[in-house]
Amino acid sequence: MLMTAARAIEVLNFTPVNGKLIRIMYIHRDPNVRKSGSGNIFIKFDEKEWYVGKVQKKTEREQELKQKFEQNMKEMVDKSQGLNLYIKNLDDIVSIENLRELFAPFGTITSCKVMRDPNGARKGSGFVSFSTSEEASKSVS
């Protein structure tokens, strides 16, 4: 990939296409990867950006995207582990404000929700999310 990307930049950068010069460049957020000269390249032409990367079969691309998605989901779950509380057996008159008032003394509430059915009727359960797992633990002990 390194040789292909470098060669494309060397040969095609500022080449006229339909009377306009195209600009080819590496794009990476990690400076170590950018400085190494490896990775993906983008081509700017006619105020549009085209992605150029290694050729992959559809199954390879899908597998790569699936792995990225699963990794992102795992990171989100790990990040919120122990922060969220599920509250059940709520009376039908309990509102979001009631839940906030009840749990506010234990810490900073980042979100609060009372579950409802499609008709808007309360389902008797809800969720409260705290900013730290210690606050969530304190509220149930």
C-alpha cells in the first residue's frame, strides 16, 4: 500500500483532468501514520473529494466495517458500565421530574427517562444515568 500511495501522489499529483489540476494527498489524523507515508489517500477534483484505498472484496470491506462497529459498541458499553440504573415497578404517576428529584441527592444525573408505550402511557419502568459509577452505586446502597 505504501508504494502504491506514494507512487500515485508522485505520478498523478497536479495532473490536469478535464482542464483542471487534481490534488492528491495522504489523510490521517494520527501524525505517526502520516509521517510514515502509508495509508489511504484522497483525491481532490472539481471541489469533490474521492477516496482511494486498497482494493477489497465486498466481504472484506463488510467484515472490516463490522469489526469497527463492534469495537465502537464495546467501547461505549465499557464507558457506561455501572453508570445506568434500571428502575422498575414505578407508579403510573411518576414523571421524569419525580425521578430526578428522587435520585439527585446521590450525584450528577446525566439522563433520566420514564418508559412509555406507543400510546404514551407509562410502562412502570425507567432509567437514570449518573456521571460516575460511584454515584450510581451510592444511590442503590
